[in-house]
Amino acid sequence: MDPLLTRARDLLAAHPVVDGHNDLPWALRAQVAYDLDRFDLTADQSDRAHTDLPRLRAGGVGAQFWSVYVSIELKGADAVTAVLEQIDVVRRMTARYPADFALATTADAMEAARASGRIASLMGAEGGHSIDDSLAVLRCLYDLGVRYMTLTHNANTAWADSATDEPVHGGLSPFGEEVVREMNRLGMLVDLSHVSPDTMRHALRVAQAPVLFSHSSARAVCDHPRNIPDDVLAALPGNGGVAMATFVPKFVLPEAVEWTRRADANMREHGLHPLDTTPAAMAVHQEFEAANPRPKATAATIADHLDHMREVAGVDHLGLGGDFDGTAFTPADLPDVAGYPHLVAELLRRSWSEADLAKLTWGNAVRVLRDAEDAAKALGDREPSTATVA
């Protein structure tokens, strides 16, 4: 047994991982139409998912932000319906396994779940299109337990520019600024993963509370539009925000970017969405990979990003957001949610202190949610916004 791996597991027993982004709820939609009788989380589900309870425990995960994601193909009322279904399945899943999960909506509840030996279950809405341009819907999501919202997904909203679309707003529109202000008033974290660099900078100018990047890495290490430029990382200490490094190979490994373009084109040629991770879609991926060997990221690849992010933003502003069950491919030694000890061991090998690792895995994420709660209390006299996108 690698002594560093033993140290990593011991550290995670005391300071478990808060993972910023896991797409299991969408996998449950795609694979079993939300029928939890057909997806037993207490059993090994490695043949069809990155996540189950035995692997969450093996990985030292103590809190999980479940992504209540909505595909950009769903719009308007259909997007609202879908996000409500996503919230419902997280709440049902948490209630189904009360010895393992505890629904958490506050930093104190995260700490209480850890003290009771359970995994804190939080929710983050991925894609601002899920509110259908309505601040009333935003408030309803908060009331149902959602504690961050990613302002865009892979396409612009009517009020914010995405990292992977042609810019039209120059960042945020006036309504987009109001969305940020309303999220601050509520105590909902503004998630800047998926948004354009100008949207990141614009949101940081408007925000009166710390921001979050739920699953983004360093653009200086891998020049992909989903990653965070250094000037934005450098602004995080002034804002108090946290950037949670993601593990998606095409976002972290430069050699994987071109390969992924070809793999995505192959999926489309087969009539499949590139983000489809159902078993049938994965069979298509695997056939392509057999003929076209894939460049493979490793824990060292992620550690390279974290080293750079620590240098620019400081260790107090870092976290982890694996994006498991939201990606077809994962790093070789981080194949699923059980892999976190391998990353922690790699960081120990690079002389990260246990105090710094405790911030990375647990402390920073809990602190940023608590700071958002405190900012909301300070803004308590502000009335709910009735602004509209028009």
C-alpha cells in the first residue's frame, strides 16, 4: 500500500470532500426515468454510472452538490418542469437513504451531516435557462433547496453570455445583473462555470457575495473556454469566492481537446448527443476509442491545475468539482467518485500540507456557503426583485 494513499484516506476521514458538481440526477432521468427502484445506490453501479454509495464512501465524499441540470434543448416552461423533476429526484433519493444522506441547505447543516456520519446532499441548478427568465422561479428554486445556480450552460441565456456560444451581451444584460443581485439577496451562490470570461468579470463587479465555480479549471494550464483565466482567478481573494477544479479530460488535458472534437462528431454521426452517457452511447464512444486511442488525463493532470490555481488565487479559494456522471470520460486514476484519495495522495506527493488539503476538500466550500448566507442577512432589508428580462 502506498503510504501517501494511506495518509490521504486518513485525511479524508477527518476532512471529507465537498464535491461541487455531480450529474447523477440527469443520469437517473436518462437511464431509469427517475424510478429509484431501478437504480439501487447501495449496490455497485459501476457498469452504468460513476456514483453509488459504496464508492462515495470509498472516495471520502462528505458533501455533494447534486447538479439539478437541464439540457439547453429544453426551453421555457419545459425547462422549469425539468428542473423541478431534478430537484424532486434529489429529495427522494436523499429521503430513501436516511442513514447515508442528509439534505443540507446551510453550512451548519453540512457540518451537522458530517458529525452524524452522513453525506450532506445539496443542490445546484446548472443553467440559468431553467428559471425561464423569471426571478419568481429563481426564488422558488431557492425555497426548494437549490443553493447555487450556474448562470448559463453551453448556450447564452437571454441575459448572460456562455463560454461556448457567440457573445451577445458583453457579459450580463441589465436583467442578468439583477439575477446576480437577487441571488445574493437570497443567499444562493452565483456559479460562474460555463459562462464567458466577460460574464465572469461582470458578475464579479456586480456581486455583493462570494461567487463559485462549481466545476472549472485553469485556462493557463489548458486553453479551453470552459476554464478560468488568470485575471479572474486573481480576483477571487477580493471577492471571497471559490474555484472548484474539474476532472473532465477535455477541459484539463490539452492533448484531449482535438480528440474530443472528433469523438463528439462521431457521436453526432450516430444520432447521439456528445454528452449522452447512457450505456448505448458509451458503447459508441468505446468503439471510437478502440480505433482512436484517447489521450488520458491523470490525477497529476488535475494536480497541475490545482498547483497553478493555488499560485494565482491562493489555497483559501480552491475546491473540487469532479463533474462525475456528466462526462463520458474521466482521468485514468480518477475513474469515479471513489478516486479522490488518489488526487489527495498526488497533492501530498507535491508537498501540499494537510492544513491546505483540509481547506481544499472541506473548509473552503463550507466557508463560501456560510459567507453567502451572511451576505444575504446583510441584504435583508432589500425587497424581492420584480424585474423582468424586458
